[in-house]
Amino acid sequence: MSTIDTTLAIVHVIKRKGSASIEGIVDELDLAASTVHRHLLTLREQGYIVKHDDYRLGMRFLTLGGHVQTTHPVFDLVKRKVDQVATRQENEHSSSSRREAVGTTCTLKQGRTPCRPTR
């Protein structure tokens, strides 16, 4: 396993479990504790993981995900559609005395972009 493969395997263990200890990662990936510790230290220094009781994914992944989301080829299309739905819902509810917050969930999967309102 290459160094980057090891690092990514560690990240995926933490993601799948929600949090993980060095021992848990060692058991899961059958790696030396020193190897896991070295990778965790690098990930932590770069902001990709944080340590509370165990190791968890850090906020740096969120900024990467936001970048991927906004630069994805369908982002502008989905954003326009969501804005249209929001505007339509706002217009439909503008005369109502009770306002409700309505969100829209869009899932990008295999080239399709289904959107559905959520409450």
C-alpha cells in the first residue's frame, strides 16, 4: 500500500466510524501503531482531522467539499432550479399570515439531479 493509499484508508475508517482511536485504526487496517500515528499527525497538522477523545474528520474537508460542490458542472443548473422553486414558494406563501421555512434537498447521483422540498 502506498503512503497516500494508507492516508486515505485512515481517513475512510474515521469517516465510516465517525471517530476512531489509533488502536481502532490499527486493528481495522492491520498497520503498525507508529505508521497510523505518523499519518494522523500529518492529517492533524494540515487540519484534515481533529483529536478530541478520538480522531474525527476536520473542517478542512468541508471547505474542500464546498469547492467541489460549487465547481461541479451541474451546480449552476441546480442552483437556478432551486432559486426558481424558492421564488415560486415565496410567491405562493406571500399572502399567508404564517411563513414556513422550506428547504430543498438535491442529490447528485449518476448524472441525475432530483430535487425535492423538505420541511
